[in-house]
Amino acid sequence: MNSPDLLEWVKLQNVALVTEVTGQNFRTLSQMGRQLLMGIVDPEDDQSQKLKDAIKHNAKENKEFKDVYRFTTMDGKKWSKVQVS
């Protein structure tokens, strides 16, 4: 492994424990070798914070999921018009 390869690996691994999916980072996150476990939230709804907390707890504590999933959230109001096939 050379320095440019190491730098690229560090960039790819430098992701928060729970990442908010945006139009700018979706492709990168989805191509990082793990499935996305995504919580769709409404930032204006207090219940969404409970979901975010549960996702964060599982990202920290659930060892069998840590290596399988990339834990994320998505603003459901902002992306409500997007259709997933």
C-alpha cells in the first residue's frame, strides 16, 4: 500500500457513526461496501429524534450489524418526492 492508497482509504472510512444522507453524499455512501440502514425522519417532528437516538444506539452497540450496515438518516420531507425502485 502506498501513501495515495492510504489517503484514499482514510477518506472513505472517515464517515460519522450515523450519517445524514444528502444529494451530495448518497452515491459515495452507497458505494462504500456496506448496505445503508436508513431512518427516514422529519426534522420538525420530535419523534424523529427518538428514531435518530435508536439508530445511533444500534450503530454503537450492535456488533453484528456494525460491519454489515452503514447507519444513516434521511430528511423525509425534503426527499418525499423521490421515488425508489
